[in-house]
Amino acid sequence: MSAGTLYDKVWDLHRVAELPGGSTQLFIGLHLIHEVTSPQAFAALRDLGLGVRHPERTVATVDHIVPTTSQARPLADPLAEEMLATLETNCSQHGITLHGLGSGRQGIVHVIAPELGLTQPGMTVACGDSHTSTHGAFGAIAFGIGTSQVRDVLASQSLAMAKLKVRRIWVDGRLQSGVYAKDLVLHIIRTLGVKGGVGYAYEFAGPAIEALSMEERMTLCNMAIEGGARCGYVNPDATTFAYLQGRPSAPSGEAWQRAVAWWSHLASGPDAVFDDEVRFDAAAIAPTITWGITPGQGIGVDETVPTLEQTAPEERPLAQEAYRYMDLQPGSPIAGTPVDVCFIGSCTNGRISDLQAAAAVAKGRQVAAGIKAFVVPGSEQVAAAAKAEGLDAVFTAAGFEWREPGCSMCLAMNPDRLEGRQVSASSSNRNFKGRQGSATGRTLLMSPAMVAAAAITGRVTDVRELLGA
Amino acid sequence: MSTRPASALPSGPIRQHRGRGVAVVGTDIDTDRIIPARFLKCVTFDDLARGAFADDRMELAGSHPFDRSVHQEASVLVVNSNFGCGSSREHAPQALMRWGIRALIGESYAEIFFGNCLAMGIPCLSAEPATVRALQEAIAADPGAELLLDLEALEVELESEFVGANRWPVHLDPGPHQMLLSGQWDGTAQLVAHDAQLTATASALPYLNGFR
């Protein structure tokens, strides 16, 4: 059983009560809500005659259903408009801050909470969205919940939880040029599998992790859930504190020094005990891309689609299903695979450094004929920062469409979606069948720079060739 | 797409369930497969049954287990490993429940999906791969056979005049087990009742108290 890890310390600080049957009632320090998974929770609250216990610890935005072309109200889709209006009503009735369209602070919930300084080390963070693991980048214990649990957090600012085991994922070395946090996490999931993390929190540590920026750490923790780990985190350090200092909701003045002292002592100590440990070498990782229908079906861009013989027996039925669905031949190179749509954005890779990396590839080049390529910034603040440094102009000059912030084609709840059997090169997090809005659409997950490279050449391309790396 | 009127939704202690089985075979079936995102554009769960496995059912044009006439009375879903991975959308188990599912038996489940089911009073029982295979074969051979789930004994029994009777152990962790047996799976009231303890926990958290 783990001891002395950040997970253990944060867990103990937030314990409210032990519940019959062995679960723990855990206080939730930050509750993030959005339009898709909250309306039924507010309705249940009304049915129970309950209010919101800590509206000041609850923060809302709208991201999943917003169009990325015109965001004028009412939204063109009446169902989307109804969901947004319902969120507005619920927030207004319960005194919850909503960062709405045009507020300057709207965006994907996992992009805006960090950039506003809401997410801080040592917090428990819950949201009705599985990618809440993103916030673990700050040394928070953050996890996705369903709507019944959203109701519980609204009503009681707490949840009934079972404690997870802790696996330390230690990464030595440094990522090579042209290899990003996205490649690292796809490599980890490829190695440990999509269910390898079930029952675990992942602690990411080691020299390669310490060298990552906060935005890279967010990309890494974001996809912990794709490896089955509901929660992933990085111990807070000077990089964390430098990111937080001066953000609107971060502590300031004398409280800042006290906060840094407290945050520092939360990190897993040298004598921390882990339930499991796995080691990786960052230098050995190539740009990584998925070929199949789960995020675990990934390979280096210089590799071939695994054959059945190269696949573990229990994974073979899924591999066969993936060959059929993706129409890829086992043993064939993934590089050179033609793509139709190129999507840069999402809570995984929609931040300013992601757009900078993609723009570095796109600059002075042209999107290949017949390719639809578009960039969806993760938030209004990301969009403003990108415009301030001219990235929007770089993208549009290269033939990319520049859009308004939202979740967009990551899950295709808005008008952005694949059609028919289109193949997308996507900087998002899931390549599940039908995920991007067409029941037969196909998704290749990769880093934003790799998506930009695919847009330029029209094919899966090792971005290092374009970067001269 | 066919749907059927839902029987009463779960309430109170859940000690046993009797019903026909329906098997959806495959590993790592994610919640986008269970209900595609376009069905999430709603502000209530009431109408979600039509979204259950919608893309798979469209592709199989009537031959998906959820569309086969022999399974229209089924209430026990038999699955393989890591069922319900991916998105946290409670719409997925809500769609299954509103289609008629009242319990699952499978090799393993994704955690958020398991928790969502528990909060709805839907037990996700785990079983050995051999048990799951035997159940899938029995359901294929005799879709009319009834499964008897005994949550107190943690056993599933199959009654069939064609494939005979059989009984297998199933597993449920002690916490969820007790919550279902006691009827406290819908835990809001319990959480709200600990208000004084909650206040005490909050008052000791540095980040809620100026980091003092």
C-alpha cells in the first residue's frame, strides 16, 4: 500500500468521514462544471430540495457544444442553445460563476481552470468529464465523475470514493527534438495498455518529467485516463509555481510565500512507498501515432502496423477489428497514410505552446490540396495570445482555418465532424470508432506538430523531416 | 430504432435480480460506442434508450444483440474486459438502463463507468473469463433462459431446459456490495448528513484559509 506520496497526503487532508462498506467521503476543493454533464445533476438537486453547498468552489464554462464558426446567440442548433441556456439559468440561480462565450475567459474547462489559476497543488478537483486528470499536472488529485456524482458534489462538496493504488511512472532522459509530451503519453499507454492503469493513480516523475513545461505536463496527465488511470499527477516544483504566480485566482502577497511552502511539502518524499513502479527512457521515444481504435494501439511514426503475430493473444480480436475499421494492412508502414482532415485543438493539445509547435511547422508552407485543416484554440485566452504573436495569420496564410474556442471535433458534439470514412490526423485524445462524429470516420492521434506536418504533406509524416531535426 | 417501455428503475436494497441475458462481445468497448456523443445533446436522461449502441446497431442493420427480437426482454448485460472505458458520460449507463438493463456481468469495467452504474443501482459484477464465455455461449444457445443473480451470495445461476442448470461465483468489492445490499447506493443523503465533519475538514485546508 502506498505511503508518503502526494496522493496519500492529499487524500488524508480531504477525508471527511469513513463510510459503511469501506469507502471514504472526500472533500472536493474545486468543482468544475459544463453544459453536458450538469443539467441532470441540477434537476436532481431540485428534486431532492437541496442547494449548492459551496457555490464559490464551483466554476462553470461552456465548451462541448459550442460552434467554432459563429458563436452568436441564439446558437444555430436549438439543442445546443437549450443546453447553454440551462447552464446559464442553473449558474445564476445557485450563484455559480460562469465563464461564458465572449467573456474573455471561456474555453475548454481543462484549459481555463489552469490558466485562471483555479487549479492549484494539493487540491482535489472533480468535474463531470474524464479528462479532469489534466489538473494533476499541478500536483492536484483530479478525476472525472459522472452526473450522479456531479449532483453529490453540488449538494455536499464531497464524494464517496475508494482509495486508488499509486504507480510511479519514472521517465529518465530527455525527449528528442520533434518529440512532445503527446508522444510520451501515447508511448506510455501503448506500453502499459488502455486498462493497465485501472485501480491506479499515476505519478509521473523523473528527469524527463521535471524538464516538462506546465502545458506539457497537462498533456501528459490529460491522457492518464486513456491508460485506464482515473487520475495522474506530477509533483509540484518551481515550474509549477512559476506558472501559477500572478494568475487571477492564485494566491498573492504574503499568502503566496505560505502557499509555496505548503505546496512544496506535498510532493512525494524520498521515502515514499509506491504500489508499483515502471521506468521509461524518454530519449528512446519517437513521434508516436495511433493506427487503431483505442489510444493503446500506437506505434512510432517510423514503425509498421503490428501484425497479429506481433500482438499479444488477448489483444488480437481488437487488432483484427481495428484492421477492418481503419482499413490498414498489418505490416505496412504508418508513414505515408493519406489523411483527409487535420484537427489541431482539444483539452489535450489546444494550448498556446501546442499552437506554437504546429505553427513552426506550418509557417511558410501550404496545406496540401484537398485537405481540410483547422485550428481550434483551447480558450479565449489562448486565442488572444495566439493572435498577439501572429499565429492566427501564420495558420491562415498556410491554408488552415482559424476557429473560435471549444472542444470541437475531439468529440464532435458541435458542427465540426468527420464525414463518411474520412481519416483525420488529430491532436485530440480518443480514436474510438465513431468518436469524431461519423460512425465510420477514422482517427489517427498524434502531436499538434505531427498534425501540421500531415496537413502540409497530406499524409502521415515524421515531423522531424520538416523541422530538420 | 426499436426501444421498449422501461420497467421500474432501481430503488432501495438490491439483493437479487432475475432476468434474461444479452451478450455484447468485445474488449475495451468505450462509452462513445455505448452512446455516441450526438445523443448527449439533451438536458434530461429520459430519452436515451434510442442511443444505446446506436452506431453499432446502425452498422449491423438489425442483427445487433440489442435489436434481435429474442433479446427484447433481456435485463442482464454480459460483457468482456474494460467495458465502459473512455468518456465519463453517465449517459452511457443511463442509456443501457433505460433500454432495460438492470445488471451487468463482465470480466472487468472502467472505473468511472462502474461508479456511474453503482450510483444508479446497477450492479457491475465481475467474473472469470471462463464464466463470461460460458454465459455468452449459454445465452446464444438459449436466449430465453433466465439468469438469477444472488447479490448476497455473489453467485449467478442459469436456468435453462436446453443447456441445463449451472452456477458460477461473481465478484463485487465490499464497499459497492454493501451499498447495493443496504440500498445506500444513492448516497447523496449520507454525504449531506456529514455536514459538521465537512466543515471541519474544510476549515483545516490551507488553500481555503489563506494558506495559514
